[in-house]
Amino acid sequence: MTQDPNQHNVHQDPDRDTSPSNATRAAARVALVTCAELPDLDEDDRSLIPALAALGIPAEPVAWDAAGVDWAAYDLAVVRNTWDYAKRRAEFTAWARSVPNLANPAAVIEWNTDKRYLRELAAAGLPIVPTTWVEPGDAFVPEGTGEIVVKPAVSAGSIDTGRYDLATQAPLVAKEVRRLQDAGRLVMIQPYLDAVDTAGETALLYFAGEFSHAIRKGAILTGPYVEGSQLYQHEEISPRTPSAQEHALAARVLEALPVPAADLLYTRVDLLPSPDGPVVIEVELAEPSLFFGYAPGSADRFAAAVQRRLSRSDG
């Protein structure tokens, strides 16, 4: 997984300036990859188009499953709002493997779109939210007390994710786990860490391995999952300055990734508070929201990282 598929040569006109920056600006064409339900990107990611244009890099939204797209015509395809992939993951990862110049790389997207990767992080000594894994064929009987979260290992935007009180909702938990198992899905059961209700989650954003900004996400799970939920959940977001502990844990996460963080155009590390300090809830390398609107200059920083990636490819 260490090979970067974004390396390629751009054919150059011998009569023009071929220095890396000028070559990149003249040749670059960037796809901001989205889904059919968000054909023009979400509001936050639309800010990338003028940020890239300011660097002389034209960019346009393109749905990942749109018919007839010549992905090889793009110098870089940047995965952004592909939030419908969860129920079509095999199709999505096959598409990713077919795109020659993809950020983040297809192997990373395949690894990261199944939350089994959390097992690897835990095996590397990183603190994650304690998780019980229930395979499709496993017998399962809810036990214990307290609130829990039930979700599938492949999901996005809190779809198929719910919060349950074992004291009163154990039969509902069993029913929900069985529903996911019957669909052939690996189920994750985690304690609900109630500090999220007050402190919230901390998401740390990195572009090409460099810290850009962080945000606070408020709690969004208020009860059991309801069928027919929308593509993504609206969240309570605000800027946040991470603690020293959070920065240190995120740095350890970056060290444990299957490829160097500097080779990833974007990385988001989501942490939750716990009685023993911050723990990892997710690491987002496929299609995370990057929350440009909450950090002035962050879209420009991301655009600059894109420009460096294109220049590297030209070189």
C-alpha cells in the first residue's frame, strides 16, 4: 500500500516554460469527486473551486459513478462527497482502483472504508473506543447496562447507526443487530461515552501530513437508528484548539497509518474524551468533511497541497 498511484508524467509543450510550478498550472485539471445526490458538492467543498482557481488550477465536481467519465483526463481526482458509497462499497472500491490519479489512493480508500482498520490501530497500541465485533453468523444476546452505540463496520454519515439504553432497549438492540447481520454486515457495539454530550468530539485535520485546523463536533446520536435517514447528518460544528494530549494521540495515529501521512492529501483523526484520556473513534482517509468554513485559510492550504501534489507528479 506504499505505492502512490498519483505519480505520472504530463506531456508538455516544448515551447512553453516547463518549470514545475508553470507546468502544473498549464496542465492541471482536477476533479472534485462527489455523488449524484450532491452534483455540485456540498457548500463547504464548493469553496475549493475558487481556492484552486486562484492558483491557476481548474477544478470541477464529478460524480464518482457518472457514466462516460474519462478519469484519465484528470491530473488529479480528489475524493470529496462520495457519501453514498456505504451500501455500494464493492462498486465504489472497484471504481477507485480504476482511477489512475486518485487522492487519496485506492488502496487507502479500500482499507479505510471498512472500520476493521480500528482493530489494526488497537493492535498497534492506540486507544480506541472499546468495541465488540459481531460477525454475520455470530449468536448475540445483549448483556449489561448502560448506553451503547450499534453500527455496521461499513457506514458513512451515521447511517445505520443508533444509540440504545440496555436497561430498557435490549430487545431493540437484538433486533437491530440481527437486521444488520441478515444483510451480511459486520456489527460494531461500543459504549456510549457520555462526555461527548458536553465536550463533544475533536476532529484534527491534516493536509499532506501537516496539521491545518481542528473542529468540535457536538453529539448527534439521540436514539435508535430510524430507517430512511438522509445521506448525512447535520452536525453542530465549531472551531476547536486541540489539547496537547489530543495532538499527541493524533500524531501517533499518523505514525500507525499504512502509508506515510505526508503521502495522503488529507487525513482526519476523530477523537472522543474518555475517563482515561482521548480515544480514537475514527480515522477518515476516504471522503471526510474537512470543515473549511470553520478555519479561515484552510481551503487555501488545501489548494496549496493539491498544487504541490500536481507539481510532484509533473516532476
